[in-house]
Amino acid sequence: GHGIVGVHLDMRASKAAADAVRDEIAAMGVPVVFHNVNAADEVRRGEVIADIAARFAERRAAGADPVIAVFLHSLAFGTTLPYVTTDPGKKEVSQKQIEMTADVMAHSMIWWVRDLFHAGLIRDGSRLFAMTSEGAVKNVPTYGPVSAAKAALESHCRQLALELIPHGITVNCIRAGVTDTPALRRIPGHEELRDFAAERNPGGRLTTPEDVAEAIVALASPRLNWMTGNTIGVDGGELMGTRQIGVKES
């Protein structure tokens, strides 16, 4: 029942897919606005927030009391290179790439939340979420910059939760299991990650976007006003262990 504001960055090759999602939402009769801009850019962030504020002002003039009920931070744009290599044919991650990955995937959560708060767009009852991964606590080859960013993101969410609970705003991280998405396919060796995750998941399959969406809908309940500062697994038990395959009782 909520209207949706989306912020995404898609060029010609992938913009059609984003437009299709927007059109599908609109066809359901849901108010929807998409901004195709760099969500990690300070100027663009300000423009998007100003646009939301203007739309809310129009609704207030009509007697409504709008608020951003659910905010989801899900920025997947980073560098996947090793820190150290002796292979002359491979590149090592640079300082600039490390900083860019952390800025986009972690630090931008702070700036979005802070600006939305000061603009009066989030307040008592707002539910804030950030998408993390088991990379925050585990490491795989070339994933180091993203692992560091996810660990920082979880820390940022705990700090935001601490500072915003007096205002009735909750902040939690969603740790989805391995999900076959375009973002996953940009990771070197993603086929092995996908296959291994499906094999070890106690549920016997990968996590789906629908699994994550259903969890966020449930967690956005007004009844969960005292649940904050958590990293919540939505992974079918993937992180906790390996599924036993072909084991029979004797």
C-alpha cells in the first residue's frame, strides 16, 4: 500500500529493466517515482530528497501526513580485486578503489539517513534497513573490499540504531543468503559461490529476492518498534552450517 521512490543508476544496457520494474509497480495503481542518478553523489542525494519533500508538502496541503515508512539501502557497486598478489598478470586493489567501495556500499547509509532525518521525512515509526551479506564475517578471494564495506555497514547501522531509537526510528541489517541477481554475477567466480551456497543451504536452494522482500514487509510492522540494531539472517540457515547430502541411517 505504500508509494515508492526508487533511486538507481542504470545506463542504456540495463535501464530498460529498471523502467520495466517501475512500470510494473505503476500498473498496480501504486504511486511510483524512480530517479536514475548516482545514489552515492551528495548533490544528487540532495536533489532526490528535495523532490520527496516537495511531494510530501503537496500531500500535507491536501490534509495528509506523509512519512517515509520504510527505507532500504541496497547499493552494490564496488571493486573485487585481491589486496596482495604475486601474479604479474593480476591487479591489486588500489587505495582509491577501497575508499570508493566503502563510500558507496557503507558510508552512504549514514548520509542518506541523516539527510532524510533532518528533512523531517523519517520520524517515529520509520523502519530503516540495509542489505548486508555474510561477507561481513567471512572472506572469499577478491571479495575483500566488499567484505570490509559490509562490516562497516553493519557497524554504521548499529550506531544509527543507537542514536535514532529515542526518536522511534529503528535500523536493522538484512543478511540475505546468496541470491542469483545481476549484482552477484559481477563477482568473479560467482558460479562457484552460487553452486556452493545451494549445496550447503539447509533449505536446499538459494535465497530469492521474494524471500527477502517478504521478510522486509514483515519486519516493517508497526509492532516491531522495539527491534533495532540487529543483523537479521534471511538465508534459510545458510550461514550456520552445511546441509548433509546423501546421508542415510544404517
